[in-house]
Amino acid sequence: MSTPMANKNTVQRKWYILDAANKPLGKTAAQAAVLLRGKHKTDFTPHVDCGDFVIVLNTEKAVLTGKKLDQKYYRTHSGYVGGLKEVKYRLLMQSKPEFAMFLAVKGMLPKNSLGRSAIKRLKTFKGGEHSHAAQKPIEYTGEVR
């Protein structure tokens, strides 16, 4: 008896909706990373990109616990002397909450070609509306149908 192995021709992708309203940012990002990676599927194969599409709604209502709003920073560096830019997460969540969710999910994916292709299937939205109704996404509640 052989173990079935998924490949890029046999992968069937679904669309899932995650609602981040009043939920911790990290827990929602972890759920999204599992769905993007495909680890919830029975035919998960580590070296094949077999994940699904994920739509994250209400990212501005996601919650950061503890003192993270004031103590956590998003840092970028240009490569030049004095080129460090820092933004507190309080300001980042007010101005670009979908980018904060994107960063959290990206950090939970593998740092290789599988992670780069998986992050392209993540769609984040500030409010409760999205533009992917034609794909007939399913509301993700924890169990996969």
C-alpha cells in the first residue's frame, strides 16, 4: 500500500473567509497560515504547495494583547547609514491594519519558494466587504468541510 502524494496537478484549492473582528491578531494569522500552507488537508505534502486561498476581513478590529500596541515596532532599514525606520504598532494598526495582518501571516510561513507562493493567496481587507464573491468563499469556523 502506498501513501498518496499530492502534486501541483492534483491540488484543489478552496477559498476561505476568516473574520478577525475582536480576535487576537496572532491567532487569526496562525489560522490563515495553516490554511495557506495546506496543513489542514489529509493529503498534505510538505514539498508541494497544496494550500488554499484565504480572505481575512475586519483587520482593523483585530486585537493586540498586552502592551504590544505601544512596545512592538515595525522596523525597516534602507541599507544606508541612519536608514532605520520604526513605526509603533498602534500607528500601524490605525493606518494600515491589513499590512500588519500580512506581516504576521508572512512570518508564520516558510522562508522559501513555498512561502512566497502561499503569501500571494492571502487577501486582507480593512472592513467587512471583499471583492471575491465570484469565487464563492466558505466561512472558516475551525473545521473543514
